[in-house]
Amino acid sequence: MLAKERRDQIKHILDIEKTVTVKNLAADLKVTMETIRSDLDYLSKKNFGIIKVHGGAYKIDTFDKSIPIKLREQVMVKEKEALAAKTMQFIKDGDILMLDSSSTSFCIAKQLNIKQIKATIITNSLTLINLVSTNPLIKVICLGGTLINNSNAFRGIFTIDLLNQLHGEKVFLSPTALSKDFGISHDNEFAAQINSRMIENSDKVFLVVDHTKFGKSSFTKICDFDKIDYIITNKKPSKEWLDFIKEYNIILKCN
């Protein structure tokens, strides 16, 4: 298959499915993952409304340009599950937890089910709510509002209004990017607003992020690093980042 034919086929798949992973495309088109990465690189630079991300790509949604939950749930799964397992040392029976609508928070909820921890969860994630809804040990407070199909999460003024009335002991967030200059940011302005309010309304703030998010900035700022208590990650950051984290008295957990 010629490169143009293959790229046209990838475009067609994205038009229908909206999301693709490098691994699945390589298997379906019988080429290497490096070839697929090159194709996605090419397509993302053209005016096709295609965004390349770590492990895949997605077609931009008219109303929500953030990475679709369908794609986020398929990339770096092992890393997210490992990070979620690390959070369990900070959670005890009876905790009131705020969890964002990230795929990492979904993995944290899975761990709560596995460990049979009794907790109250405050979240705007419909995916997460469905996961824990049958667990009698978990009380769920749903931050309702406008359901965004792309993220399967509630957002908007009603979500914020309810969040303003609630308090969490610990909040676990997985933002899009961490920058020493810009702070912590998200690729969706409404998600960033919710994350920011969760931080303000919680006693302890945990960022649960893989190593690829360090040194990057995204669309909307959530907060500065002085709001963060813990960073849980999968690899030890660079010395510059270690010094920066220490400067803010943030507790780092990695490896």
C-alpha cells in the first residue's frame, strides 16, 4: 500500500471512529508502529482537524477539543494503572475524595473497588460513576451539569455551583501538562475550571501524572505549584524538576 493510500485510509477511519491508536492501526494496516507515527505526524500538520497525541490521534470535536475519553482509556494503560496503585497508600477508610474526569482517576476508582476501601467520591465523571455505582462501600456524589459526550463527563455552571458547596479531604487530579513557567494546565477550559475549584475545596492536593506531562503547557491554566501537596509519577524527573519541586515543598513519589 502506498503512503498516500494508507494515509487516506487513516483519515477515513478517523472520520468514522474519531480516535485511533498507533498499535491498532499498525496491526490493521500491517505496517510498523514507526510508520504509523510518521503518518499521524504528517496528517496532524495538514488542515484535516487531526491531533496527534502520545499513542494515537483523534479528530477534533466541534464543541470539545480535548482528547476524547475513548482514546485516553487506550493509551499508557499499564502506566496509569501503576500510578493508581501508588495512590492507595494515601487513601484510608472513610476518606472524602474528589476525583476528576481523567482516565487516571478512573484507574484510581478501580483500585478502590479492588482494595475494598470505604470512601465518599465526589466526581463529574460519568464513566467513573458507572464503575463504582454497584460498590456498597463507596458513596458517590455526582457533580451534575451538561454531559459532554467527548469526555463522558459533566461540565458547566451547574457543575461548578454544586462543587462550590462541597469539601474534600483529598483531591486526585491528572492534568494535561506541567510547566515550571506556566504552572499546571489542561487542554479544556471547562475541565480546568472544575479542577481549579476542586483544588480550592480540598485539604490535600495530589497530581497523578506520567513522565510525558512534565515540561509542557496546555490551553488553560489550572493553578500554580504552590497549591500542590503531592506529585505521583512513574519516572524520576530531571534534576531541574527535582529542585523545582523541592522549592515548593511538594512531596514527590515515583518508581
